[in-house]
Amino acid sequence: MVSKTELLNGFYQALALWRMVLPAMFIGCLCGNLLQGTRIWHFAESGLHRMARFIRLPTASGPYLAMCFLNRYAANTMLAGLIKHDRFPPQYLLAVFLAGWFPTTLYFYIFFIAPALTAAVGVMVTGLYSLFYLGFNLLIALAGIALGVLLRQPRDFGDPTKEGSLTIDAPLDDKPKGLLLVKLSLVQFTRIAAVFVPVTLLFALLINIRQASAILERLNPFLASWGLPSAAVLVIIAGLPSKISGIAAIGPIFQNGLLTSKEVIVTLLVAAVFHAGYEFFSSFLPANLAIFGSSRGWTLSTVTIFIRLSAIGLMLILGIGIL
């Protein structure tokens, strides 16, 4: 029988976490929208054009890499349109697709993961985890860059300065302003909070219930092989559908002393492996099939998930060995 005291303890713990994390998440949404269409954004896009030329990717990759920083689905749709209209060499598709992984990751990390994780587990643990998280995502992008170098396509193919090519430049005045920008940020924040709040509450309640603690103790042998306590399974399960959910779960667990700083990092890396597999079947593969077609979509998805799991696995081994 669950006592009223246990439920209240769980609720107050979740409430304390919401006060820390939710404001940081909203600020992240707002800052991300403020950047779009600004001179900083156009300067970054120009830099990505030059970077694409330097690493031997077609210069039309510049707008794609810039768009990946904001919205990967929109970027992939744009890239598919470039290929359809013979403005991008299809043999470079996998290379630029992988190269765009890091800008996508960087945006989500800066404006969503880092603020939430910092509020949940502190600056030091977040900083250490950042090295591994950004590390395995950078490895994915480097694989694409290496492939692009091997292909050695002429630099001027798809140059966006030439007539008929596509760009994503937009006038500075076209970006949302004032109340519209705040409204857009609120919509994004609400979608994330709709997952974050109930998951946080659920797991805060679970770890304060005696029966749940007894069940978790039975999982110790399995998780011990990874050097993790049984509480880590809550984070892994929560992180299956969403990285934010995993962070939501790890906050109250860490604050209750059920995971050490090292265990937080290793747990999040293990959760990243399971999340990658879940995401592959639930959204990644279907979206790529719809955007790029069955053949290209399947190739992109299967090669990317193999590289992604390999990169996470490497960082997981390093994390267990170094920390």
C-alpha cells in the first residue's frame, strides 16, 4: 500500500525540479527562435558555405548544414529537392547527410539538453557528459566529412551563387517578431513540457515508493555488468522515446543519491544506445523513406544508425574506462 507521505514526497521533489528546469527550457526555446534570420545566423550560414568548400563537399551543402542547425526535417526536404532538380550530386548524399548530424545535435544540445541537464545534475556533471555526447555526434559528422574527401567532387558543383541553384536565405524582416516569436517559443516549450512534466512526476513518485525500490533491487545483477545500480533502468526506459524524458527521470534519481556523477554519465550513454534504436524505427527510418524515397532513404538510415551506434559504443567504453 502506497502511503500519502510517499506520494507527497514525490510530488514536492518533482515540483522543485520543475522550478529549476522549466524556466531554463523556455529560455532555450526563446533564444533558439531569436537567432533565426538574424545577422548572426546569416554570418554562420556564410561560414558553412566556406567550410563546405574547404572539406570538399559541394558548396550547395552550405545551406543544408545551416538549416540542419535549426530543423533537420526541413533541411532534408530541401536536400531532396536539390537532388531532384539536379542541383546536388546524389553520390554526395550520404556524406552531407552525416556531416549535417553535428549541427543538428549542437542546436538541440545548446537550447534543450544542456539547460535541462544542468538544472537537474549540476554544471560539472553536465560538462563531463557534454564531452561524450558531443564527441560521439562529432564522430558521426567526421565520418561524413571523410567520405566527402574520398569522393573528391569538383568544388564548384552546386555553387549557390550560380543561376538556378537553391538557397535558404531570407530577408531579416521575415523572421518572427515580438509576440509572434514569444508565441512560437511557447508552442515549442509546451510540446516539450507535455512530456517532461508527467515523466518527471512519475519517476519522482516511483523512487519514493517502497515497492518500487524492492523491484529495482532485483535488476542489480544485470546493471552491475555495466557498473550501474538498478535505479539506472528508470532512466533507460524513460529515455527510449525522448532524450528529455531521460533527463527528466535522472534529476530526482540523482538528487536522491541513487546515482553518482560517473553513473549519471554512463547511464545517459547507455540510454542513448537504446534511444537510437527506438528512434530508428519510430521516426528516423519512416521520415527518410518519405523524404528521399525507399532506396536512398533505407541506405541513409541503415548506414547512419550503424555509425551512430558505433560512435556511442566507443564513447561508452571510454566513459567506463576513464571515469
